Amino acid sequence: MFKKLIGAFLVLTLALGLSLAGCAPAAGEGQNGAPATGGEQAAAPDTLDEENDDAPPGAEAQDSGPQDVAPSRVLIAYFSWADNAVVDLPASDDSAAIDALASASLFPPGNTGLLAYWIQENIGGSVFSIQVTDPFPSDFGAGANRVNQELAANARPELAGFVDNIADYDVIFIGFPVWADAPPMAVFSFIEQHDLSGLSIAFFSSFGGGSIGNSVRMLTEALPDGSTIVESTFGASGATFGNAEENIAAWLATLVF
Ligand SMILES: Cc1cc2nc3c(=O)[nH]c(=O)nc-3n(C[C@H](O)[C@H](O)[C@H](O)COP(=O)(O)O)c2cc1C
């Protein structure tokens, strides 16, 4: 029953979320709108009223505001270069602020972080930024070398933070940039170091001029038995990122968990 509710809830609250978007954290906002960092605990979700299964989803919306409208057992976990790179430029030098529509940005929230915000804007939920204890260098060449080494070694980089209350969620969106046709290895660390069994899992991704590559297959193989993978995956390329906000809303409207 709950999963049906979530599905209906997603569709219904998409419309509500769009009309209430002004109240939700804005994509690309400063610190007020920033997601929990890898070192912080994602906010505990509200729980749906299990005894009130027959009530229409979002029935309390008009009384309580948008935070109570959203499906509340949703976690949006994402990895972004922007949250995992050391920026060693003088404060006055913003030359590292690479065009976020086409390239990885060094500054939060990053492209994948933006996608995460837009998911939250539409359906609510808690946002968690996956972060490693050893950040990447901001120099692209040096960073790319490490990416390739970690991929070749099938590494599991150490995570800086964890979602301690993962059992409180029913649905998890996992977002990542494509790196060398694969997800960052820290996403595997996240998947393997949290108990995702029993959760419905949907992937979203941003990439440059390539494609999502082998990423979904690789991540799917790493998931535990008992997890339900949503077959539809969202991807925003550099060329389509300008339309990603509306495209991700349209994708969310198709999902049934
Ligand atoms: C080290 C590295 C490797 C990348 N490899 C690919 C790739 O194989 N294919 C692709 O389309 N984009 C690739 N990209 C581009 C990123 O996937 C893209 O810029 C993404 O939107 C960055 O998201 P972020 O800002 O959340 O990190 C790569 C970027 C970096 C930094």
C-alpha cells in the first residue's frame, strides 16, 4: 500500500510542488539552500501516517505548507565534484567557476547537486551529499588521473559521512556525474556501506559530451538483493542541461514506486 501511495503521491505532489516551488529551497541557492554535507546527517524524514492509508496523499497540504506535502520517506543522495574538490585558488580568482552547463563546476552544488535540488523541489525529501575524506585536486588533469586510478583499482574511497537513519527511508534517488564512463567510485562506497535492501532506488546523472555509459549497470550489480531498481534513469548531458530542470520534473512525474 505504501509504495502505491508514494507513486500516487509523486504524481500529485509534482503539481503541488511546482506551484509551491517558491517555498522550497531554490536550486543553486547559497548556504541556506545547501543540502546536508557528507559530514552531516540527512534530516530525519517525517513519516507518513500508516493508520491513515485511505486519506488522499497530501491531504494536510493546505494546512501545513509544502514541507508536509512532499512524500516524506525519500532520500536524495548525490555525489558531485563540486563537493569533493579542494579549491586552492586565491579568493579573488574565480576562474575555476567553469560553465556549469557543460563542465564540472568546482563550486557547490555542482551539476549533480542542482539535479538533486530540483528533485527535492518537486517531491521533497532529504538531500545528502556523498563526500570523501580525501578530496580531489581542483586541477582537472590531476583529478582525472586519480579518477582513472580509482576506477582501475575498483577502489572504495573512504566516506566522510553516512546516513545513519537509512532505515527511515523507502525511496532513494542516487545521483552522480559520469567519470570515464563510470560513476565515481565513492558512489559504490555509499551503496555498499548503507543497507539499501528493501528500498526503491532510482538513479540520476549528469555528464558532459558523452553518455551515462556503463554506470547504471555497474551500480545495479553492486546493489543488494531485495532492492527494487526503478528502470527509468534520468540523465542530463552538457547539451541538455539548460532544460534539465523541466526535464527532471517530467521524469519524476512518470515514476511509480
Ligand atoms: C574526471 C572527470 C571525468 C569525466 N568523464 C566524463 C565522461 O566519461 N563522459 C562524459 O560525458 N562526461 C564526463 N565528465 C563530465 C562530467 O560528467 C560532467 O561535467 C558532470 O555534469 C559534472 O557533474 P558535477 O558538477 O556534479 O561534478 C567528466 C568530468 C570529470 C571531472
